[in-house]
Amino acid sequence: MSQETTNYDAASEFQDRATFSQKMQAVLHKYPWLSSTMVLVVASITFSFFNENFLTPSNFSLILQQVAIVGAVATGQTLIILTAGIDLSCGAIAIFSSMAMAKLAQGTPAVEGDGLSIWIAFPAGLLVGMLAGAINGALVTKVKLPPFIVTLGTFNIFLALTLTFTKGTVPANEMPPFLLTLGHYVNLGPFRVTTGVLFMIAMYIVLAFALRYTAWGRHVYAVGDDIDAARLAGISVNRVLMSVYVVAGLTFALAAWIVIGRVTVASPNTGGDLNLDAITAVVIGGTSLFGGRGTIFGSLIGAVIVGVFRNGLTLAGVDLYFQLMAIGILIIFAVSVDQWIRKARK
């Protein structure tokens, strides 16, 4: 028997001796969205026993509408966490962008068309989000500050700018109908959802394609997995990081459009917990806080899991404080699973 055959047989025998735990680690390492999917299925089945209305199409439609905003913000948060960063300012950027586009387009009920054209106001709001993301990216790549510290600081800055320069709210009757488009309802068989839900799903599809089938997407994963190895491989690390923060800023601004359609008002006091909710969705969805591992659709599953837990616990009559405790436990569980999965053999 040749040496090559002997080595092959030894390797095969070693693989066969892997424990169930090791095999499970390897599977979850390869498919990070699998653990969150299992949690979603188990939670849905469990909550159905507490309330017969939980598994109805109308209730699931409500859950999707409730998670549309968080799910949209989670798309950009996923990109940043994939690079081993984090963005605590995502909610502030979204609200800043929503107020920018609403205030620029604001008119008065008595005078039609006295605000800026929506074709100027809307792109301006998107540009605000991208510029905010660029500021974060520049501080991370040029000044070499940790993303946590950078975005903690810019969270307060963007929030202060919103409160300072966009005083008051903008009601629906003072906004162009275009800004309220994503609040319209559509029927999909037994489900009735807003166009904001469909727009959010479209965002996931576009980013999933970019991450999987473009060189940019492969570079994002490479930078998050090992930044030094990515640099040695010829990847322009700073350029990749900068692009990620700019694209994330754009997604936060698009989420702002969903916010306006959902609440039918532009208010600087909306979405105070968006940053924490988005990070929660990404972590529960299987994206590693250490970067380089995760999928964009995992974050969508994570957002739905949070929505399912809150909805299910509410229908079961559980107090709000215990709902918050359950979400906290879920986060700790998700991070613990991530740590365990990272020990898997590659």
C-alpha cells in the first residue's frame, strides 16, 4: 500500500471518529444561518401552543410589518459587523436622513408645492446617510480609531444635529405622497403587508447578490476574517472598509424611507432603539461579532426572531419587562453559540 493511500485512510478514520458535537460545530460553521433558523422554527411552534392566533397569516403579516424597519437597518449593520466592526450610530443616521428628506420636501396644507421637489429632497436625504457613513469610515480608516468608539461618538453628534436643525415633526399632510409610499398595503395571498416589507426584502436580495457574486463581497469577508492576510493578498483594506461604511449609510437612509411610511410622520424622536435592535438582529442571525462569518439573510431571520419573540410573548400575556429579559437572554445565547462555533475545525 502506498504512503498516499495510508495517509488518506488515516485521515478518513480520524474524520469518522469526530464526535456529534464536533460535526455539529462544523455544520454550523459552514451554514451560520442554520442555528437561527432552528430557533425561529422552535419559537414559532412553542408560541402557537400559548395562543391559537399566533400562526395565523394576519399575525405573521403584522410581525413582518413590525420588523421591516429593524430589518432594513440590519442590512447595513451586517456589512459592518462582517468586517469585525460595529455601528452604534445607525439609528441616528436613519432618523437624521428621514428628517432631512422630510424637512426639505415639507410644504404647508394651504400652499401646495411650496417645499423642495421630492426629486431633490429624497436624493438629498440619501446623500445625508452616505455622508454620515463616510464620516464614520474616514475616522476608522484614516484616523485609525476603533469603530465602537467612533460610532458611539457620532451617534451623539448625528442625534444632536437632528434635534438642532430639524425642530419639530413633519406630519403626513405636509409631506409629498412619495415619502409615504412604503406605508401602502399590498395583498400577497393570505398575507397583507406594506410595500416597506417588500422593499426591505429587495434590499436583502441586492446585498446578498453583492456579497456572494462580486469581488467586493469576497473582499468584505476577507477583511473581516483576517485583515493582515487580506492586506498581504493585495486587497486595499481601507478602500473596502470605507465602501462598507458608505454603503451602510445608504441602507440606513433607505431604512429612513421605510420609517416615514410606517409611522406616517417624520419625527426626531422616532427609533431611539434602532441601533440596539439592529445589532441584536445581526447577532441572533448568526453573523460573528469577530467578523468574516455570516450571511445577510441570517440578519433577516434574526430580525424576524426578535419580532416573533416579542409578538408571541405579548399574545401569551407576558409583562414587557420579562420580554426585554427574554431578548437579553437570546442575545447572550447567540454570542455563546458563536464562540462555540468558532472552535470548529476549518
